[in-house]
Amino acid sequence: MKEPTLRSAPPALSRRHIVGLALLLVLACAVPFVLGNYRVFQLTLALAYAIALLGLNMLTGFNGQISLGHGAFYAIGAYTAAILMDKAGFPYWATIPVAGIVCLVAGFLFGLPALRLEGLYLAVATLALGTAMPQILKHKAMEYWTGGSMGVVIVKPEAPGWSGLSQDQWLYFFTLAWAMLLFFCAWNLLRGRVGRALVAIRDQPIAAQAMGVNTAIYKSLTFGVSACYTGIAGALGAIAIQFVAPDSFTVFLSLTLLIGVVIGGLASISGALYGALFIQFIPNIADDLSKAAPWAIYGVFLIGFMYVMPTGVAGLLQVLRRKFFSKR
């Protein structure tokens, strides 16, 4: 049976895709000028989550490695930014690449022993990482740096005077710029030889090895790059929220990121955006609908999305796009 396009490496951009992306960019740039500061803040977090979901999708969707502990890398990135700003006086923009590098190294090192694990065994190992991270951050040996249970407060960056923007608008555009850069890098990486190798390892690992693909190095590097994306997202999220604390990075965050990947669409770059909007706004909608049992409403939303869109939002949109253009 032919593998669906959604599960393959992303294709090259057509003229129609370029026009669509240009319109989306114009809309994204106009949004902060028509919405209030709180909504702009929510969209900034959604962009940060989209970066994290893209990193996790590269690992799970394209490479087939299931991770239930990516909240730990999100926490590492957030605390790296917070500590550098609070203890070392780094400017906020300089902490982003440092957080990415730290998480790249941490993810690669974690990926090395994880090479012996696959499927559910790898999921359990990463779950242990996500579960242990809050306790590690609270440990007395780390308290000077992490603030223990009290966490670290971050000063909200001021917008440059020449921009004429508010603080929330500036952070939105700052996060949007990072999202655009990282999405382009991911698309460029996955559409070529590396992307085909990742998909081959996911679908037919033995055949991939027979064709000369170094599965060990590809898996470890994918884990590292995925952690790098998630760490950058954590740093951006921490700067936007202006606060980090261990209880903000429980295993529930890891599960939420995985939910976002599945809702958006496995092995889909655009699915990271849809999944980020879901995990950012649906809990708020559920809370507005029922103050007594918001998580029950959230569960209904999850079941509904999975029933209507088993391949995620990106999968449904792809099917609709094929049917629409096939009739023209």
C-alpha cells in the first residue's frame, strides 16, 4: 500500500504554497495590531509551542521515536534563559541560541543510551526524564541557580524605542521571527536527503541500514535537534511569561506537547501550528464552558478531534485540498 504523502518528507514549495505563506505572514504581522495585549501574549506562547511541537514532530513523526519527556528539554531551555538573564546579566535575545545549544547537547547525550530502546521502552525512558525534571530543579544543590520551589522571576524586555511597539507586541514579533527561521530550517532539512533518511529509519530500519544509512548517528542527532527546538521554545516561553518554576514543567507538559503533535498531524510541518493553537486555546475554551469540570470538556474536544480528524488537522486539510483541486 502506498504511504500517504503526509507521512513522507515535505515536498518542494509550489507557487500556490508561496502565495499562501505570504498571505499567512501578512496576517500574522497584522494580528498584534488588532488584538489586545493579552491575546497577543497568548499568540506569542502559541508560537513558542509551535516551535516545540515541530521539534517533537521531527523526532516522533518523521523519525518514529516516541518521547514522553520533552517537557524536560522545554524546562532546560526556560531555565537556561532565566539563569543567564538573572545571574549573568545576559540580554534576553542572547539567551535563545545558548538555550538551543545546551538542549542540543543534552538531547544528543540522552539519545545515545536511548539507541538501545525502541517503541514503548523508549517512551517509558523519556517519561522517567520528564517525571524527574521538576524534582531535579527543586534539589538543594540546584537551588542557588533555579530558585528551588520559588522559581526565578524574569524582567520583561522593553521594546526598542524605534519600533513604536508595546512590550507584548515586540515579544510577539521576536518570537515570530524565531519561529519563521526554525520552520524554514526544518523544512529545508526534512525535504532533502536527511528527511528521506529519517522516514526510512522510521518505516524500514533494516532496509535503511542496508542502504548505508547510519541509523545510530541519525537517531542521536535527531534527538539532539528535536531537543534544541524544544529548548529554544522553552526560552521564548519563559521570556514571555517572565517566570519559571519547577511545577510549571511537570510530566503533564510533556503529554500536552505529544497531544499537540497528534492533533496537528504526525510528520507534518504545518501541523505544529495547528497543534500549538489547540493546546494554547482549547483548555481556555473548556474552562469557559464548564468551571466545574473543564478537563472533562477538554477530553470531549480530544475525542472529537481524533474521531473527525484521525490524521490530525493537517491531514484533514490535505484531503480537502486534494478533493478541491481534483475537481478543478
